[in-house]
Amino acid sequence: MSDVPDFPIGFGYNNQWYAISTTDVIDVIEFLKLEEVQLSNWETGIKAANQGYYFLSPAIKGWIMIVNSRMPDISVDSKHNPIETTKRLSEKYGQAFYFGTHRVVEYHAWIKAVEGQIKRAYCFVGEAGETLLNEGKLTPEEIHHGLLYTELDVDDPLLPNEESVIQLAKAWSIDPQMQGKEYDLGIGFIGRIHVTKP
């Protein structure tokens, strides 16, 4: 791992992450009970996130992102699944979001939680042709960007893709592609979460 501060690196495709409304990364580390914690800049942190570590970004415009391509997804029955984790994070930090994409199975998901309550949650898996989750009212951002989807059993189905996830992440929190804005040098942390079954 490198502890040399660097500029943010874009991510998002074939990945999962949380965005939480806080700038206190040390508090987040303690809240998540992160183990094997190490300083890590963006370059090595994103690489580690693709190998099973959780990368906690430095604060960006009032947000911290928690990135891990291998974290449990919405289908996993565990207290660490994104629904429960997003609830807990929002209860602690006011609001929290989850985003996930996976190209092979065409997994596309997002969750918005405020003060411990799920306000909006959606997940579609293209490989199975199944909507796993569709909870809460459509948000203004979904409506504005035309992120309105059907099931497969209509004449012209409208289905989400990984660009849908990136677009909504940008509207709800921080653009994971890190485009179009000036960012500061920063350094975050990596670590592991001991995942237990219920």
C-alpha cells in the first residue's frame, strides 16, 4: 500500500460502494469495526478494493465512500448485506447510499436511506431477468434522469444498466468517475470487515 497522497481515481463499473454524509473517516473505521487497517492512497486503495479489502476514501465535498467489489450484495442473507448496512450507516450519519454493478450477471442496484429508514431501494439482475428489490417511491433524481424501468414481460422492456447506477450515484452523492470537478490530494484507509452470518 502507498501512503503518498494522490488525486481521486474514478471507479464504479463492476463494483460496489457506499457513500455516506460525513467527513470523519476515523469514526467510520471504528463504526464498521474495520480490521487490518492501513493507510492507502486512491491508486492502491481502489486496487485493494478489487481484491476484497474495503477502501475508505478521504472526504470529498462532505462525503466518504466505502468501496469493495466483493462485499455481500443485496441477495445475501447477512447483517452485512447492503440493505442492513445502509440503514445502519444512515442511522449513524444521517444519510447513506449504496450502489452496485456487476457486468457478468448484470446486477444493478441502489439504495437510499435517511436516519435509519430505507427511502428507496432497487435491484435488477439481468442474467435472471428478475427484479430482486423495488421498494419506496421513485426519487426526483430517478424521475429527472429517466431511470424508470419495467419488467421483462412487456413489449419493449426498459431495463437498467451500469450507466444507470453511475448516473444516479452522481445525482445522489459524488460522481464515482471523478469527472468535471477539481479535487484535492488525499489519503484514505483500507481494511477488512469480519463478515458473519445471522
